[in-house]
Amino acid sequence: MHSSSGTASVTAIDEEFDESFARLIERFQDKLSDETVMNVLLECNGQEHEASQRLLKIQSDCLPLQQSRLRSPRNTPLKHRQLLRMTNYFESRSKQSSPSDIPPPMPELTQFNHTSSNHSCKNAMQVLIQNSIKLESEDSDKINSQPPILLTPETLAVHTPCEMFMDILPLSDANALLQQMVVESKTWNPLSVVVVGKLLQSSHNTCLYTDHEILGDMPLYYSGVKSEPRDWLPSMRLAAKIIEEKVNCAYEKRERAALELQGRWVPDRLTYIGPRPVIASLTLGAARVFRVRRLRNTGMPSQTYDILLPHNSLLIMWPPMQECFKHELPPVSESLVCRTGTLISHPLSGDTRINLTFRMVRRDVVEQIPICKCGSPAEMRCVIKKMDARGQYFWICSGGLGPNVIDGTIRQCGFFKWF
């Protein structure tokens, strides 16, 4: 379980990097490998123009290598390795398709299996867009996002893969947990995040709690740094039990894709959550707006939604929420809460909001986590922008701290591997 108070966001920087990576991949799709593009973009600290110029240089250097390889056996081992790395790394990958050429969903993704998980299926995003509107034309990229729409618990499920439950805990238990978490939060620390080689520190404090009786000594990492989780408090266990039953009751009514968790959802272990996760978020204290933006490349127009999260409310984010939406807690001064005059403060915590986020470990995913060149577990991400690979998952360097900090800059090793 991940607990936090206050808020900050590095979403914009992270999204800008992803979009730059996607544009460069599209440009050099038939010429350079995805790994090469990722390495160069990281070396350029996410600067797309600089990375593009360097990739053009690599491309021009690589073309003579290809030609000489065909007409002369006198290639050095170094040139041979460069050729393989730059042009043949993903030799079997098909050329990029136009929106009208997108194939129908894979059969494995439309046949829901309630007994086993199949990780050979990677194009999970097709589950979202099957039987929905056609993909937008190329001109759709020029369409501006619409103003935020305020959603209610009743309209939330219509526009997003989320459900909201009010008064999830008995009021006395919710208030007692809030008061205990306010005291606990005084010992929490700001979260450090590595984005495009830059070390950013959020303004909200966080702490990791786990059930040591179940999780044991399994190491947990964030941004390449090993975490030191605390054991659950008795009040957390009580809340977790209630939330677990609520999630599973709702989960039984939903169809599940092949990549999703099969069986019951148990929020007593937090580590790497794998593709298409289910996340439960409990709000305690001050009411805040939770803002989500649907990505344009999911086959539907981009749209931003505001969700008011009051005290003792539970937000369940179903798949593919993490793959198809960006989310943040906007600054209070700019949020819909202030503009409408809605009460923010809570009698017990004032303007402080405590968020308890429950995630479940996927041991089948944990067993597959590769170690990057930095010596730390890699980080999983989902392809959103690249049309012919959309919905696939990959591992990249997490941008670990410690030995990777050189002159104040985070040196990412450029590790890349498909899931």
C-alpha cells in the first residue's frame, strides 16, 4: 500500500518524453531500432530536435555499412555489431500501418479466461477499442482537447474505466484512520522521481506499507532505489479487508482480458503490478479534484475529466485506466474545487488529504523483471503513441539513483526490452 499526503506532478515532463520517443520511432521506424532511438533520446536528456539530428547522423553512417556488408565480406567485428544493433535488432517487426489498416483484436484478447493468465498476448489496448468507433484520421492530432468535464459517481463509469463508492468505511473507522495517518504522515518523506535524466522531488510526502507476513523479504524498488517499507498498521488491515471485498464483488461482474489478473484481487502486497492492473484509492480528509485525461491515441478524442474525491471515498481504477489515461491532482489554486467554492477542508485534518493506494503484486510478472545495465530492476511501460505497437509492454531503465548520479545528473543506461 502506498500512502501520500499533499500533491505534485511530473506528468507533463514524462508525457513530453513519451511523445518525443513516439515521434522519433515513427520517423526512424524502418531505419533504426527502438533501442537505438531510446538510447539517443536519453543521452540528449529528452531534447527531441537534438536527438533527431544525432539519429540522422547514425542513419547516414549505418547505410554504407549495410551496402558494404552485402558486397564485401571484409567487415570488422565492430562494424558487424553496429549493423546488427542499428538495423536488425527488431528485424521481424512489421512496417507501420495506417489507421485504416489496423487489424481486428487478437482472438486471445476477445476470449476471456477466468482461470489462467496468458502473457504471450501483448496487444492489450485492442480490448479497449474493439467494437468502438474507428480510429481518428491523421488530422485528429490537430484537434485541441476539450475543457474538463466534472463527473459524478453515476457518470464516472460511462466516461472512464473507473467506479466510485462513497462512505466505504464506517464513519468512526474512517475518522480514526485519518487521525492516525495524519500523525504517521509527519514521518513520511518527499518522493524523488527520475524523468528524462532529471531528478525531481514532489511536494507531497509518501510512505510504503506492506504486509510482511505475506510479502516476506521481497525487495521493492522505486526509481532504481530499494525501498524500506513499513508493516501495516492494524487500522490499515481493517480498511484493506473492507476494500478487498468491495473490489472483488465488483470485479466478479467484469470480463477480463488475457493479460489481466485472473482470480481474486488481494491488496495486501504491493510491488510491481504488471499490465492492466486494478488499483484502489482511498481518500481521507480534505476533498480534492482528481483529474484524468483520456489519451487521443486510444481511438477516441482526447478529453479531460475532473472527479471530486471526498473523505471516505473509494476510487477503483479498472483496466485499461493506466494504459489509456494520464492522471494528476491539479494544484488547489487551479482546481475545480476552488473555482466552484466547494468545501475542501475537513474538520479533523484541515486542508490535508491522505490517500491510501492499494495495489496487488503479480508474482508472475515479478519473476520476469529484468535487471538493467545499472544493476537495478527495470521499469515496465506501455506503448501508447506508436500505432503498430500500441498496447504492447516493454522494460526500460528506471533511472536508478545512487551510483548513477554524476555531477547532479542521472545517467540512465538505455536498457530496453519488450515484455
